[in-house]
Amino acid sequence: MVALILQSAILLVFFGNGLVLAALTCYRNWTSADVLLFSLSLADILDSIVALELITVVKYFLGRQMTKSMCDAFVALVYTFRVASATTVTFIAVERSLLLIYPFKHHTLVTPSRIRKFVAGIWFFSVISAILPFIGVGHSGFKNGVCFSQLYDLGTEYAVFIEVYGAIMLLAVITSYFAIKVSGKMFIRRQTLMTGQGEMKNRSRSVQNRRQESVRTPGNTSGVRSVRKLALMMGIVVIIYYISWLPFLLNNLYCLIVDQQPSAKLVLFTSLISLLHALANPPLYGWMSQRYRRGYFFVFKMALSMCGGHRPNRRSLSVSRRYNTGANLPRQQSATDITVYNSRLSLPLTDLAPATIEEDRKQVINPDSKEIMDVPDEINNNEAKCLRDKEEGTPVEAEESEDAENADLVSGDVIQLLDAMLEKIDEAD
């Protein structure tokens, strides 16, 4: 029964994390989050199909005891992969918190190339941590022909090291989560305030935009939804992380305090529950991230194409129908657009279309009524030019030169009156 339970868990971990790795290989350009998720899935899948499969087959299916070399290899592999997995999850939480707290610095500091180097450092540290019992920090867990792999069995020095390191990881994860919650609330408060002010001041919206924006609430923008989704995802990650590793650390800490061999049933329980995060991470990332969800579907379609189905196009990984509004649909104003627009002075809008001049008449656009009006031929060209200049100017220039334009209109009337007087004098002569 124990062997069947372990084997079922191993298969679920293998297929789930194998799906994540296959989905990531479909993308050509990886982000920093992709590199971290690759490291996490690789550590979990190797822990299941190499380390756990070794003890399941030898101890439960074959019913044999491990040799010393096999026992040492099992201990080294288990702690290598689990330290790498726990450290990667911790850094994912820290990286997500930096993204929300320092969004501008994040894009310059956290790059895929730097994350690759950091992931290589995580794996190097994990290997060194796993072989410490065999180089003087602790001792081998092989005793009297039986292989023991708990921290209590590997020496007090090594147990204290892993316990302290595990406590630091747990503290870093919960601190990152609280930082995300606090920064997320501040961001949502600012976004809601900015969107609400923008909707109150934007008086020149069309009827279609008013209907579309009436459905949305000020606190339901895309940025707010993304922050809430990030906080929800990290909350689930923290809960699963604590459920997976806290029982293992507490059990070994209790054994160190009382100086007593851990219970076999409790050891089996903590070993099984430590696989929870490896089982939950693939569906969690597929549920919360559209990018990985599209990758999962692409892998499924590729598998079906090998059985005679239609081969999917790689472009489906980058094209999202959800956000494809089409060429004929106007783009909705975002909170940033509304904020930038309302940061201007409250000036009347002007049509920037130039006035058209025909052969027999002149047409200009009235800036007050927005209607095209005919200009008789006897009106002086200066007045028509004044109206066109007012129409073609920017809103700020129109307001600043209002008095000057009125003066030009008056001078045009005076010039027209002088021309009429000169014509009368010529007729009298």
C-alpha cells in the first residue's frame, strides 16, 4: 500500500512538472519567471523520478535494504533536489515582491541572464549542502545495514544547519507575501483614486465609451486585477509551502530537542506531504497565468498531432483572443490615458482639420458651433486667415492668443471700412 501511494504520487509529480517543462520549451524567448519556474519544475521532477523512485523500488517493491553507497547517493540526491526546490520557491516569492515594490528597478536588475546565473548558484549551493554530511559536517545515515535519511540521523551539526536554513526560507517567503499585500493595497488605492478622478473630469467622451466605462468600476482596471491575482497566487504558494515543509522541519526539531528517534509513521507522513507543493505548482501556474495555460494547450495539441490530429501553429502561443479587439474597434482609454489627459489644462477641444477654399467661395470652420460656414468674397482675406489660424492652432495656443485674435478681427473690420471709403472717394472723383 505504501509503495502504491508513493508510486502514484511520483507519477503525478512527473506528469505535472513534465508538462511545465514541455510548455516552457515551446517558448523561444524566456522571461525571468520562466527561468525560475524551469528550475523549480526540474528540481521537483528529478526528486520524484530519481530519489523517491530509488527508495520505492528498492525498499518497497523489491523488499531489499540499500547498500552504504546506494544510501549515501539517495541522501545526497534527496537533499540536493529539495534544497534547490525550496530555495527556488523562496526566490520566486522575493522576485514577485520586488516586481510590485520596485517596478522600474525590477526590469533593470532582474534580467533573464542574471536569473540564469542565480539559478546556477542555487543548484551549486544545493549540491554543496547535500554532501556536507559526507565531508565532516554530520555523518552518513547508514547504520547496521539500514538506511536512515532524516536530519536527526545525519548528525546534529547538519540538522542544525538545515533547520536554520529552512527557518530563513520560511521567514523570507512570509515576509515577501506581506510585502506584496501591503504594496498591492497601496497600488489599488492609487489606481482607484486616479481612475475615479479621470472618469469625473473626462467630459468629452463619446456615447459608446460612456456605455463601456459604465460597466467598469474605478477599482476594476487591468492593473488592479493583475495585482489582486498576484496576491492571490502568492497567498496560495505560501500556504502550500508551509504545509509541505513545516511538518518536516518541526518533526526533526522535536527529535533533536528530545534526542529521540523519529517515528516511522510520522516520517512517512512528512515525506508524503512534502510532495504537496510539487503536485500543486503545475496546475496553480496554469490556472493563474495565461502564458503557461497557452503552453499547456499547445503541448496537448502537439501530442494529438502525433496521433493524426492537426498540428498547432506556434503563433498561438503569443496571440491572445481575449485582448484582440480587432482593427475596427476603438481602444478603450486606460487609467494612464485618462490621467495624462486630465493633467492638461481644462481647455475646449478644437478640430485640427484645415479649412477648404473653393474657387467661387471660401469655407472655414466656426470654432464655437463646429459648423462649416461660407465666407463671402467681399470679406477681407485677413479675416478668413484669422479664422483658419485659430482653427489650426493647438488648444493651448488658442487660449493664449484669444485677445490677439479678437484684435485681428477688429482690424479686419477697420480695413474693410477703409476700403469701402476709398471706393466711394474714387467714384466721387
